[in-house]
Amino acid sequence: MRLKDKVAIITGAGHGMGEAEARLFAEEGAKVVVADVLAKEGEAVAADISAGQRVARFVQTDVTSETDWQRLIAATVGAYGRLDILVNNAGISGSSVGDADQLEGWQRLLAVNATSVFLGTKLAAREMAKTGGGSIVNISSIMGIVASDESHPGYAASKAAVRNYTKAAACRYGPQGVRVNSVHPGYMPPMLNATNAAGRDAKIADTPLRRLGKPIEVAYGVLFLASDEASFVTGAELVIDGGYIAH
């Protein structure tokens, strides 16, 4: 098992990509804390993992709240004695906030997608340093590297912030044994669910592998960065997009 006896927090793990990561991490031997603002979904994922003879628990968390982050990490350490891995997966799409010119939507995207990563990273790194280090994986997007007139500018800005903050955090926390890397998924559900059939077809046509991605394909990349196999990898960005931005 690639994460045997590791303790991992995964935010936004009640559905989609975060759920895929949580299930894979548990299969690989990690004790998983499913963190999500959605209680029903998060509780269901944790219960299902536990029913499969793996270790998981749910902690309801608003990732924009520093108090919630402090409570989440305290609950994790209280239950399992340590924290080895954090996956900052929680995020929202530009379509969830509407008008691209409204300040409220811009601020919401930055809060959920970027400020949450800052909060989680600084608090998790502090805890990881107590036990010799750990791994933090921040989920950005290909829109953190390139831009599109079809994407909310606040979404692109928030994901670009995650990309460069990850590099800064890798430099800051590396001396404490904490690795920090970013992952940049391409087009796939659930973030593409609001796109119509013509839009999906266009994305597929522009992807060299000629298909959409799957959350589990991202989860395996996150697994590598979280594991000791990536012990000399920090400040890196892993693009998992079927070749879309290389096109």
C-alpha cells in the first residue's frame, strides 16, 4: 500500500474529484478525513469507505473559514495523532457565481478556490512540521496556466493564484520537510457538467487524446505526489489534461 498508516485530509471530498481521491487514498492504506461543507454527501462517502474495512471520518468544513480549518486539523490530530497529507481539493466553478463582471462573484471564487488553499496550507504545514514533514497537494486547473474567453476571469485568476502560491509555499515550508505541489486537471466532470453537448464536443476535439478526463485519473496523480514515491518533488505542477494545453 502506497499510503499505509498515513493520515490524510481531503477537502471537497463529498463528491466528484475529491471523492475519487478519498476512496483511492483509503484503498492505499491512508486514514482519510473527508472534509466538505456538504454534510449529507460527506457523511455518506466516509460511511461507505468505513464499511469497506478502510478508515475514514467526516468533518464538516467551510474552507473559507480559518476557524473551521483549525477545528478540522484539531479533529484529525485528535483522532489519529498526526497529519501527513493535505489535499486542497475544494473549489467552485465560474458558472456557479454568474455574471463575470460582478465583484461578489469574483470575491467568492477567490475565497473558495485560493484563500482556502492559503489557510489550509499554512495550518497543515505547521502541524506536519511537528512530525518531520508531509505532503500538500493543491488542486489548481489548466485555467491556472492558460486562459479562455469561455471561462470566468475570476476562476482563472483563482487557479493561477493556487499555482504560484504553491511554489511560494514549497520554498517556505521545504526546510521543515513539507512538500507542496499543484495538480492541473483538464476538462472532465463534474466541473464540466454545466457545459452543453456542443461545448463538450469542442473540448474533446481540442484534446489530443480525443476524450474527456475522469476524476480517478486525477486521483492517481494526486496519489503519487502525496506518497513517498515523490519524496524529492516539491514546487512542481502536474498537468493532467489529455494534452489540451499542448494542442
